[in-house]
Amino acid sequence: MASLDEKWEAVDKFKSVVVDRERDVFRVTEELYDLHSNREQLRGVTSSCNYRLTIPFAPHLFGSGKTTFARTYLELVQRFGETFLSTFASDPLRRAFLENLKRASLFYVDLRGLEPTVPIERNLEWAVYYLLFGSCCTSVGQESVDADVVFKECRTCPCILVRELRSILGIPSDQFLLLAIDEVGVFDTKGTFFELEKNDKGVVRPYNDFFVLRIMCLLVSRVILHFISLSPLDASSIVEFLEKSLLKTPTQVPVCNVLCSSSFSVNELADSLLECTGGVPGLLTRAVNMLLNYIIARNQPFISKEECLTCMNDYDFRRICAEPFVERILILDEDRRSVFDLLLMMALYRIPSKVDDRLTSESFLYDAVTEMGLYRYPIDENTFQVLIPKVFVVIFKNDPSISSLEKILLGSLDVEPVDCFFYSKCRVFEGIVALRLVLMLSSKNRNELRELLCQLSPIWKQMKLPMSAISPIHYIKSVVSSRETRSESNKSRRTFASTEWNKIIRETLYLETVYIPLDATSHSPDIIFKLQSPVEPKVLTVGVACKGRWKSEGIGWSDIIDEAKKFLDPVYDQVLSSAMDSHHCMLIIVSTKLSLNVSNELGNQSRCYSSGMFIGNDSFKVPDNCELVILCERDVQMLIDDEILNGLERAFGVSHNPTFWDFGLDLLDRIRNSFLSWQ
């Protein structure tokens, strides 16, 4: 039998193609045009401070496609010249530039070949010059130039360098020469060879020395660096990638034909790969190679999406696939890792950020993501979203330095569907409450809310909390198929069909996991989880209805009864009525604003209504083996406080999709600290 490592080999089996780079080609071409049209400023001819030198590819984003894009850029310009780039060439100057660019030559240099030179005065600058000369000679089959010759020729006039490169490569002076310098991050490991700038913690900043300035700083020598993040691939682009990439065999069969059977479409394969890799090109290519090695060895394609996902969810598959890409974050010191949980929250809650958003007066969020080697999904030129591929999660979770909060956030990212999450203040509110509930259920420390529920409900007390293990927030993917949205004025609320709740309770919900329904609909409570007593045969299914203060008059008895009817009644009819007496159901109303009538009847106290009790002028009777708990506004503060709610209202008042700036670091820190307080 083959070993696990042999089962999941990443041997290169196919020749990949470059897809979905239209937007990136357009952006880089624009920046190169700006460089060309503003070259007088670079030479110091003018005093303008508007010039920006653009580094097209953000550092440390391993596998994002930087090298492949750089090597194929001119080919992509030819491919898109008459289509996607036609709008770029809408005026004569740009059109002339594009025509010249189509005739350009590309010289690629890998800085991993950089070696120190002597004497010391030559240092980094001369070492780079020598590498450029050597690489240039090697590319045309010439012997490398002696270092003393390079030093002698370039010491008085560095501009001779470009002239010599053109001469060796045979490129005339009126033809563009694009110089692609790769692996600048090598100075992280070769910093001791040269006198490179370090911060107060002794960390090398390679780009500072190599480009003579710092990201987002004031101008130095009239130049500002501006990084571009290459976009991850979406599902349709992955389909194109799978259809056009061919096996490295004489028959050159498309990759999708090898991996897919007649019952498993290329679209399903693309969805599976997107879910696993986040569309990051390097991860995608490695995952496809691993799947190909597996399928070719067993000589049978995948027959279903479930079978394919089972393979990609295998621990060893994820470990081997992710290892080359996560080395950086695993070796970061404690200070540089201090915002990891914040970045996980931003990834989970889908909070975008701007390039210039600051963590402190001296540090940028953009740089923190870069330092950790995490990915960014560009929303526009200056806005991005943190992207953490699912394939990374297993390695991060096994890191002994990961906190319990980070494990919950990672677990939630691991099971969360790719294209859904908090698009409204209601969803963020529910997400915060759900995560707090996970911590409340699992914390071994004294917990006032847990003690309150034990006082209110004998059934709850019999569950013998805390839970034995911390669980992630999970999503009920099979519960809701429609995309209807919730509305306070919508009274035509439906519940599930006659057999659906039975399926949900018996099959979808399992012990010690907290769920949020996939769609924000009126079909179910906002949060659902199930508890089982370790000492008694008691099972408690809990639904939580989160009612914000978005309704000015607060929620009344009609709202509470509506929530109870759509959960307690069908769960009793479809599940409890035919189950053993040991199975119970509870609905908890978490409202940040109760109506005056409800508050008066409760006496401003939380209350539990047990089986057989009536509420709302006897208009609803709690079914057998069921309980309805209404938390008063004071006790709701244990789950989410007023300052967080005020912050959510403020952020979503600015935008329907608020950014890091709209939320504010203080609010995000407060949310994070509310989680940490129950760890």
C-alpha cells in the first residue's frame, strides 16, 4: 500500500495556461504608461512630486502568480491588444505606447542568484549590477562578465548598465526593454550579506534598500512605491484553466477530461477547487497536480463533487498542498502575529479595507497582511479583502501558538461557504452573538449568562456545560434554497415543509456545533445548536432569534410569537412528538430592544416559559418538551454590548458594505476583546 505522502504527490503533471488576467494586464499597462510619460520626473528634470514608481506585484503573496504573470506579460499584451486593451488605447498617445509595447523585449532576473561581492564598497548595488550582467549573458549563451569589469564600467555612470544590457541582448535604443526583477524578498534570508536597513526589532525591510524608500511614506527621490495585488481566479476562470491546461503527455489531454467523469462536471470541479484554494493560482496548480497524481494512479476519474471534496478535505492532502505557502506566517514573532485574530475576523465577516488603513500611527493594515504572507482579493485599485484559503486552515489550527479564539475563527472559515457572509448589520450582529455563544458554551471559567440560563431552565441545567471541546460556527447549507431577504414588515413568513425540520434536527445538526442558516430568511431562527448531557440521556436543540433595535418601537409579543411558531411548533410536530421524552427544544429571544408591553410583563427580568404556558394574551401555548426564553435588555448585554451595537449602526449607516475605516479599529478591537473575555 502506498504511503500517505505517496498518495498525495505534487509532481508536475500538466502544462498550465494563464487565464483571467485581463484586469491585471490593463492595470500594469496603465502604470507602465505613467512611468513612460513621467520619466522626466524620474530623471529629476522637473520638481513635480506626482510621479509613482509601480511595483506590479505585492511581496510575500506566495503562489499569487507574480512570476508567471511577469514572464508572460508581453504575451498577454499581444493577446488582449485588440480586445480588452482597446479602451486603454483610446487616445493617440496611449495607442502609440501600446504599439511600442507590443514590440518590447522582456528581461527576467531572479535575485535568488544574488551573491555578495568584494570589496565592501560595492555592496548591494554592485552585486545587483553583476547579477544583471551575468543573467543577461547567460540568456544569450555568452560567458559571464568578470565582476571587476562590471564595477569599473558602472562605478562612474550607472546608466551604462542599461546600454550594456541592450547591447548584449541585441535590443535597439528605440525599443522598450522591460526588466522584471523577481524574488526581492530573498533579502529576508540574505540580509546579512549586505548592509540593509532594519527596524527596531532587527527585521530586514528589503524593499526599503532595494528601492530606496518605504511603502506609503513621503517622497524620497521623487518616487513612491505602489504595490499591485494579482487577483485570485473565480469559478469561471478556473473552468477555463482546467479546459485549456493539458497533460504533459504525447496525447496532451485536457486536465478536466482526466479528473471528471460523465457524472462529475468541470463546473463542479472548479467549484470544489475554488472552495479549497480560494482561487490562488499557485495553490490551484498544486492542488490540481495532486489530484492528477491520485487519479492517474488509481486509473479512475472522480464520479461526484462529494468524492472530490473528500479528497481535498483529507488532512494530508491539505498539509502537503499548503506547506510551501505558509512557512512565513508560522515563523513570525509574537508582535507580528498579534493582529492575526483581527485579520481572521475581517476574513470571516467579509470586512474590506483600504490600502492606507492604519493599525497604528506607524503601521498599515496592508503591510500587516503582507508581513504574514496572507492573500488579498482586490475589490478595486485601493480596496482589498483578506483571503485565507481553506487549505491553510489545518496547518494553522495545528500550530501550538494558535489561541482558542483563532481556532474558532479558523474553524468557521473552514466550513463557511465561499460566497456568503455578513452583508448587513443583522448578519454581523448574529455572527457576534453566535461566536460569543460558542465561547460561553465551552468556557471553563465562571460565566454569568450560562448561570442565568441554568437558573431559568431546569433542562438547560441538566446539559452539564461547559462543552468538552470548542466548536466553530457552522452554516446549514441545506436548510434554505431561496434568496429572499428578511423584512420587518413581511408577515407572510413560511416555515419548512412537513419533513424538513426532522431532517435538520436528525441529520444536519450534530453535537457541539453552532450553526447559522446560510441565507438570511424568515424560515428558521438565526442561530441553531444542539447540546447533549454527558451524564443523563437529555438532548436539547436550541434556536436563537436575534432581534436588533432596528425596529424603533422594539419587538412586541406578535414578533416573539411569530418566531416561536416558525420554530417550536414545527419542531414539536415533526420531531419531538415522535421522539423520546429525553429530547427537548428551546427558543431564546435575544433582543436589544423590547417593546414597552413586553418589558412590563417581564418586569424587566429574563423569563423562561415552559411547556403548557401561554404568552401574549394566551395567543400561543408552548408545546410539550419545549421552552421559550426571553432575555431582558440588561442580560442581552452579556452577549453584545451597546457600544458594539452603536458601532454597527454607525458603520452600516455609512455604507451597505462598510470597510475597515467605517467600522474603525476601536470597534473591531472591542468586538475582539469581547471574544477574548470568554476564552
